[in-house]
Amino acid sequence: MKLKNITLTFVGLSVAIFAVPQAARAASLTVVADGLDNPRNFDWDSQGNLYMATSGKGGDGDGGQKCIPSPSAQYIPLCSGNTGSLIKIATDGTKTTVLPNLPSLALVPSGEQGAGPADFKFDKQGNAYLLMGLAGNPASRDTTLATPDLGRLFKVDLGTGALTSLADFGAYEVANNPDGTDIISNPYSFAIKGDNAYVVDGGGNTIYQVGLDGSGIKNVKAFAEQPVQLTLDQLPVLPEGTVDPTLRPDGTKAELPPGFSEALNGLPQSNQSVPTGIAIAPDGSLTVSEYTYFPYPEGKARVFSIDDNLTTTGLNVAGKPTTGTVMDTGFTQLTGVTYDNEGNMYVLQHINSSEWKEIQQGGVVTGDISGSIIKIAKDGTRSTIWSGNGLEAASGLEFGPDGNLYTANEARLAGTGQLVRINLQGGSEGRKVPEPATVAGLVAFSALATRLRKRKRQEELGEELLAKVETL
């Protein structure tokens, strides 16, 4: 199903750096840009300028007329607005908006889990491409939401701002439902190889091959489901008085979509993959990371290897062809994957524990949303190169032309999103690991600052969110 995050927060520059293993002591983290609304994936031009897609914070949906129920936060509405953008961060740090007022869809009133501009890439000729997310039933896109540009891949003229549609994933999902489960689309990221773009859809649980020459969608396959036997401690308990989201208005139980079952606590669950990140491996194959579906079981996220023909490797429960070979597993809620020049793989854990434990539905952060970057060497050896220490609910992972790692931090929140740079070799910039004698004091200060920020955020959103829920 669907990326909730997604694709994905309240720690500022004052947050402390905790003790880390000796091997990681040289690393540092620097905030390159902040104050962003649901920042997502990015790329560099030939001059070293970075272009980042920001999904925006939705809007009021024209007074509530252009809103749909969230497929991931159940009864919370997703409302549209023109708050998405493509921004440019020059080599001197100057930030400008290249494409403003792009369509966006997000939870109200928090602006969390924005869907809109999701990824941006250049091909080898310097042509630019923009991917637009959706995070909902595409059948509502052109009518209720009036946002026909969501759920598409565009070629972009950066000089004029003109967008040329190359693929409509929302329409394809409605017509074909490639994974055979509920009809949802949320294109999340893509990679370019030769004359093709490979797009992963965290809503449709699919990967698309799209011709950049205008030939459209050439191939599409679903990802295999992963049956997980859950125990009660892996599931949230609905608050007292919450209406069962699977009940119809007349009080009868709604039929669950294909691929779903009822969990021990009565909530619907599924075994859907929810692919998020994609990279071209050193051998030319495709590498895809997954988030997993609700309740996001810890240690169950996988990494797939796929050939560029999307060869079928099996059939799912709906009899639809699946693709990809599991090359690694044991991760939690992955939202990015990349490789260094030596062929080592790096994966990004959005949050180190199941999302529902740390964020209330609607976007109120109540727990620890620290994420991690994990290195998997060519021999399979794993090492955590960064965990927490300012890295929270991040999405997208790339090595920049300067050799540093970059990611979109607090990528699922409005107003607090960041672009951060992680220098694996340390240096004079950034927040470094302190000497052990200073750690205890910094940890105490960081914990207090985090609690105060979360309390303030809850006060700002809590009453308004409850009021919204009660009116639905």
C-alpha cells in the first residue's frame, strides 16, 4: 500500500551529538538549508548546484472541498493546495525557488506527509525531470482534488518552467492496479539509466520503466508481499472512543481490500512492500529499498536487486507478476539507498522504530524519530555510520559531487524540513562527536530541548487536529 511517510523532527542545530562507535567519530553533520516543507529527493547539475523537490504542505482544499481521506492516516483528511516547489541551492549556499506553486497534498492541519514534488533528476545530457507524488486514490485526483499533475513524471524546461508529461502513474493504477490490492498511487523516487527512468511507487507497490523519449510507460511490475506474523506488542491500541475505520456509516463492517487482513486489535493490516528508494548499482542493476506497510514491523524492511528489464520473479496473492530478488533484509522503514565509488551500499532508516510508536496520526511527534544511515560493505559487513544525533525522519540519500552524503531531514513535516550534509571524514564544519566527558551534559540538555519542542508542537496541533477529526 501506501507510503505514509513517506515518504517521513524537531531537532535543531542545538541538539546534542551522542557518543558513537570509534569508527564513526570523524563524521559530522551540517544543515545546508532549513525551513522546508516536506523536502524529498534531489540532484546536482554539472556546475554543482543542487535542485531539491519539496512536496509542500497541502492547503485547506478550497475550504475543505478539495480533500480526501488519507489512505495511511485513516480518518485524517488530505487537502490540496499549491505549496509544492522545486528549489535550487547554489554552490555558495544561496537558495532560490525555481518552480513555485506546484500542486501539493497533505494532512490537515499539520501539513504532514506531503505529496507533491517528490524527486528531481538530470540525465547525462543535462535534461531535467520532475516526479510528482500523489498518496491517494487517483480516481479522486482530477475530480475532487482538481490536481491532475499529481502522480506523473515530467520533463522540465528550467528556462521557461514548462512541464511535459512523460507518464501518468495515477491513471495507470486506476486502469490496471498492477499489484492487485487497493487502488492507491504515490510515485516516490526514480533513477535514470540510459534513455529510461525507473520509478518506484510506494502506493502501488510497483516499479515502472518509462521511456524518456516520450514513449511512455514501457514496463511495470509489482514487488512481492512479505507475510509477517504479528503479536499485540507490534500493534498500536486505538484511543478510547475512536471509531473503527473499517465500519461503514450504517455500522456494518466494510469488506477489506484484496491483500488485507484484520489484525489482532481490529485494525486492517497488509503485507505490502511500499518501495521508496532506488539507485543504480555498480553492476548496472537496480537497487530498491522498501518501507513496509502498517504497522511497519521493525527489522523487516528489505533491499531488492532488479535487472533493467524488470524480469518477473514470481506471482503475488492477486496473481500479479512480481520482480526483484531480496539482496538484504533486517532493516526498519527504509527511505533511501545509494552507493559510494568503491561499491559499498548505504541505506537510510527513516525512523529506527515503528512509525506508530513515535508519531500520532495527524503528525504530532510524541516519541523518538531518530533515523540511521547504515553502510553495507561489498563483503556484506554492516556498520552504522550515523544514528540520531540530529538525523530524524529523513528521506533520500545521495553522494554529492563533493564526496559527502546528503539527505532530506525531517522529510515528512512542514516548516522544519532540512537538507543536511554528512561528512564521513569530519572536517572544520558541521556538528562533530564531542569528547566523552561532555556527552552526559549534552544528552541531558538535548532531551529537555526535545521535550519542550514536542510539547509546543502538540499544543499547536492537538486541539485543532481533534476538532478536525470530530467534524469528519
